[in-house]
Amino acid sequence: MKKIYLLFILFVILGVPFSETKAQSSNDSSIVYFTRDISPAGVMKLFDYLKDSVHGNVGIKVHFGEDGNEYYVPATMVEPLCNYLKATLIETNVAYRGRRRYTNSHIQLARDHGFTFAPIDILDTGGTLVMPIENGVRFKNALIGKNIEKYETIIYFTHFKGHGSAGFGGCIKNVSMGMATPEGKKLMHTNNFPVTDTAKCTRCGDCIKDCPANAITLNPLTIDKEKCIGCGKCITTCTNDAINAPDNGEKTKRFLEGLVEYAKPVTEFRNSIYFNIIINVSPSCDCSGNPKKPFVQDIGILMSTDIVAIEAAAHDMVDAAHQCDDAFMKENSVSGKHQIEYAYQLKMGNKKYKIIEVK
């Protein structure tokens, strides 16, 4: 671990390509573009390398944020590219209570958060597109917002951060949960119920405030499995370890594999470009209305056409910055690295990558 950290310091101070520690420049590594310029100009400088691959109607998939959470990708980061491409901002509704559950209030939330510069398409308003999952084990079909059919190129803007159930949330989760219908989201979360330790509960009530399904009661601490949607918000909200991921074993593995399988047909359906914005790296998901503070300094922006490579690169950078082998395991007690490994097994991309730094 010390070696990785020292290499990261060289990367930050001297500009040494971080990828040289993971994969040499060869035919079996995928290119991941990187800039330390965390700004709209930085996004445009990166995009210049892949602009010729864009064709047809363009949708930009971005999380519009949650009430009470300020860590989502800011609208200003997306605006210049969206305007340049004359793109549509795309999202899907969620399965839990709040403004993102219904189309009209979801769009109003987006406008309130600054996404006023382009039309917004909530993909599931057009119904459900059933997409077969080749070699799927957890699922045979993915339920995706049907309006995805309107776009030939999709650009995914993703805030790379933690997640109580998935370990981390990156491009894979932005594609799977982000493009699924509310019913698809529920199916992915099925049987992913947190476990409780009543002896550690201080009855502070923070988990109740952050639960989008109104599934938690106190005295004693109890989670109603009939109401729980398995989102994992309560896991990162609780600071007393009274609520934890479900055994962090087979159930977590099933959940991560379900995420990856749902993403697979979507990534194959349309021309795709992926951005991981490594800023405000909180242990909490952007869906949390009460997120924990970031645990590393902002790092930069990654871009690639390989969803596996960009996830591997982002995770490696956060690990190095946090001086450990698995930053999200350290912060959330859940490792999400199986997302990367399983996506590689499903031939969705390459774990080996080469960073090309754009200054």
C-alpha cells in the first residue's frame, strides 16, 4: 500500500501517469483521459478527444441531486457540453418518496438545482423497455426507461462517491440504477435489507429522517422489510454502527452482480461516453438527504469509452488518496470492487487502463 501511495504522490506533484502502476501502454489496456482541471473548461478539454465518436441525438445522463444534498455534479459542470451538443438531459424516476419519485416534481427539482439550460426527458415516462441480459445470472431482463430509444449517443456524467450498499457509486451504478424504471430499481434492491444492532442504537433519529421509505422505527430499532427498498441510505447515515450492510457476504455479492447485469445491455445498446467526476467523495450516495462529509480531497475528472477501465481508475485514485487498499470498505464497511471484477467477467470492458493526462 505504501508503494501505491508514493506513486500517487508522484502522480499529483510531478504529473507522472498513474496508469503506469496498473497497466503499461499496450494493446490490452484501455485509455482513460484525466484532468485535474475540475471545471466546465476541464470537461470540454477532455471531450475534445472523443467528440468525433458522437453521432445522432445525444442524451446526457446526470443525477439532478436530492433535497438536502449538495454533493451531486453541479449543473455548471454539464452546461457547456450540453449546449455544444444541443443535448437533452435524461434521468429516470425513483421508487422512494420525495420529489424525484414523480416526473413533474423531479423536473422541478432539476430546475431548482440549476439544470435550466436544456430540455429534460424522464425516460420512464415513455414506459418500459425490456432488455435481455446476455449471460445474466441474477436477472434475465433489465427494465429500462423506454425513452432511451430516442438517443443514439448517451454521455454519462457520474459523481464518483460512496454508497451504503454498493460500496461505491460510479458509472456502473449510474447506468444500472440510473436508467432503470422504478420497478427495475425495486428488483435490484430486493432482499438487500440492512441489519440492525439495537445495543448500539442511541435513538438519535437520524436514520428515520433519511429513510425515503418510512421503514424505520425506534424503541427498539426496527426496519420494516415490507417497506424497506434496500437503498442503503440508513447505513451511511448511522454513525454508531447500529445499522449495517446485510452480512457483507453473499447478499452484497448478489446486489453488486445485479447492478452490473442491469448495466450490461444498456452499455451495449447505444454509443456511450463515461465521465467520473471525483469530487466531494462522501461515503454517502447522492440520494441521501443527510450525506456524510467527504473523506478525501477532490482529485479530478476521468473520461473513457470503457466503463470498466474508468471505474478501476477512479477507485484506484481514491484508494491512493485515502492511503488504503479499499477506501470505501474503510468508510462504509462494504467493498464494491466486485462491481469492477464482475463487469470484466461479463466482458463489459477492460480492468487494465492507461491514463492520458490532459492539461
